[in-house]
Amino acid sequence: MAEDLLRLEGVHTHIGQYHILQGVDLALPRGGITVLLGRNGAGKTTTLRTIMGLWKPSAGTIGFDGRAIGGLPTPDIARAGIAYVPETMAVFADLTVRENMVLAARDAPLDGARLDWIFRLFPALKKFWQVPAGVLSGGQKQMLAIARAIAEPRTLLLIDEPTKGIAPAIIEAMIGAFDELKRETTILLVEQNFRFAASLGDRVAVMDDGRVVHRGAMADLVADEALQARLLGLSLDTHQ
């Protein structure tokens, strides 16, 4: 539909001999956070990487902001307004936090007002501005990875498991940052921490065996323990 920012229709992705995505249908309206849930191996990361052009779809269409982007080179997709934060974070360990941020602002020098806003989201980055990124904690590296993605305004953020291996105190701080960030841009978030996802998500899509098997409001999934158990094998009351 015209109001959707991102739409995948019948997307298949093969990686070598493996048929990972098997007809993914997914629509993201503008604004807020859509959480992509599912068991390990369901195809969540492959979906993000296919949107970003890191893996090419073997069938189907991907539309973004009124433009077909399926199969385009990754730099062209990035220039269209999509940023990707991989699970590995992929910061430049030998460069300082400042140097990582300078490299991320490719179209123009870092904007001072935007940098101040990023520091409010992630205060640790200001503290460690001149420190090599390799010595940061896992949570601080994740903050830097997200900050690099938003060094310039983006229309869509693809973020893969930002809480993986992160201390609970850092996760709590990230909730506030994401709550602020989703007011500026649309986010597609892959996350295994259901409590984190439930606290932030506006909408949810659940994947299984390379397909989207459920779509709806996050609040409805949170309220339905039977549905949680059927789709994810868990309930919010018992999953940490």
C-alpha cells in the first residue's frame, strides 16, 4: 500500500544450496518500531541482510519509499536512506569513537546539534570520545554501532539483536534511547529478548521456516500468552 515505507512480497533468498527465505511477505508503515521475532534459524537476519542488499533475493520484490530496491547494490540502498546495524556491531576497533563517527557521516561533516542529540541518547560515547573503540565494553560498542547508523538522518534503521550479550543495566538505558529514536525514524528490529522487544515494539512480525507466520500489534501478542507459546515457545511471564 502507498502508506507503507517498506514492503516485501514473496521474497526468496538462497545462500549457496540453502533456501533460507521462502516467500517472505512483510509491510512496515512509517514510524515506530516493528519487531521481527522468531526462533533461531527462522530467517530474521537473512531478511535484514536481503533488504540491505548484502544477500540478493532470488525471487520476489522489495519496495522502499516508493522505489524498488530488491537486488540493488548495498551502497545504493544505503544512499536511499536505510542504515543497518549488524549483530556483530562491526565498529572499527583501532579507531577512536570520534573517528568511527566521522567516517559514518559520509555526506557532510558531523553536525554539532545532531551529535549533541546522539550524546543525550548515549552519554558514554561523549565520555569515551577519544578512546579506541576496541577497548569499549560490549554495550558501549553497541551504542557506537547504533550512533554510527544515525550519524546522518535515516528513513529506516535495520537493527539486529542489539541486546545480545549486553548487561541488564545497559539494556535498561537502551530502552530509553530507542524510545526517543523511534520518534525520529522507522525501525525494523530483530530481537530475542522478548521483554525488551515488548517494551518498545509497536508492531510485531513472527517468522518461522523462512516465512512470516504472524503479524499484528505488539500489545496483542504481549496480552496473549497462548499465542506467545504457540509462535515462540515462551511466555512473557517466564522468559527473561
